[in-house]
Amino acid sequence: MNIILLGPPGAGKGTQARKLVEERDMVQLSTGDMLRAARTSGTEMGKRVAAVMDRGELVTDEIVIGLIREQLESNGSAGGYIFDGFPRTLAQADALGELLRDMGENLDHVIEMQVDDQALVARITARSTCGSCGEVFNDITKPIPADGKCSKCGGSDFQRRADDNEESLRTRLLAYYKQTSPLIGYYHAKGDLVSVDGLGGMDEVADSIAKALA
Ligand code: ADP
Ligand code: ZN
């Protein structure tokens, strides 16, 4: 089963993708994570996209489609793929359709996670990530444990993303409404879309997604 998690920044796509990986043996393909890894490792491409990402704008279709193509070619996935943060434009959606078709694969479901803007801003400005394992924490709903150690891996290096500030968040939201939200209509027309309420707790949202996939 191959699925897309679609939704604005802060909707919880990464959190739910990680849960699906644990529970269903699926492979998570997050273009945001790939781009951040490219930055950290200092590749030419990583350097080129850094400023764009920090402003909250979209990286070119060519770069992200290339990243996804590479992953699909090198990673087998018996349990299927979860596309997280990709596609974000209609051109990316078309490219994904072609890549899957060439592999003899289908897109099974597109899950739209709905969260209102106010909640997104609150979530994102409270967010931090474990630098060792990627576990996501939130000052309000899921604080870093009192002993200062990651509940998952015991690491103690927590990071806030450079683009998790109000200004680039505004740009990211605008990019979402302008460039990504048209995909909702696109996948609805193809009959692949299911919308879930992303406002509840982590487990509640996971239940809604499980129902949508059943
Ligand atoms: P968010 O939490 O905003 O959904 P991501 O981690 O998915 O963030 O992405 C962070 C940034 O990486 C985006 O703001 C954008 O600059 C870039 N990016 C990630 N995926 C894509 C994509 N599919 N197309 C273009 N840019 C992307
Ligand atoms: Zn950790």
C-alpha cells in the first residue's frame, strides 16, 4: 500500500508517518527530512536549498523529484511507501504518478489532514526535535522529559528548526494554500482522497487514519 499524507505545515504528517512505519512496516519518504539531511551533510545541493527552506519557500520541483526518484530506486518496500511532504505541487503529483506507474505500483490513498491555521502556529512555535532519532516534542502537548533525555533514544541534543519561526511559517502557509492545496481537488477528482480531522490527540488522529486505510 502506498499513501500520501497531505496537509499544511504542522498538521502532524511526520508524527503520523512515524507511527505507520512502526506499526505497518512501511517506509517513510519525507522530502523535508531528505533536504535537511542534505544541508547537514553539506552537499552542494544542501547549500543551494538552505536559504530557500529557511525563508519557508518551496525548493524546485526538479530537486525534490530527483530525491524521491533516488529513494524509490534504491529502497525496496514490501509494506509500501508513505509520502510525507511530497508532492507539494501539481508537477510533483504528476511526476509521482509516473514514477509509481513505471515501478508497476499504485497510489492507494491520499490522506488529507485538516488543522486550522491558529492551531498550526501554536504547534509549530512549540516544536522541537531530538537531534539523534528525530522524535518530535512539543512544549505544551508532549514536553521533553524532566530529566532532559529523549524518551525514545536517551539523546539530549534537542533542536528547533530554523524555519519554525512566525515569519517563515507565514510564508510556508501561503505556499501551502497557493501551491499545495490544489492537490486536494486533484486527488479528490481521481477518487483517492480521504480527509481526516487532524486536531485531536496523536492517537485519535492515528485511529482516523487507520479507518481511512481499512
Ligand atoms: P513542514 O513541517 O513545513 O511540512 P517539511 O519538513 O516537510 O516541513 O519541509 C520543510 C521545507 O523543505 C519546506 O518549507 C520546503 O522549503 C522544503 N520542501 C520539503 N518538501 C518539499 C517539496 N516536496 N517541494 C518543495 N519544497 C519542499
Ligand atoms: Zn531521540
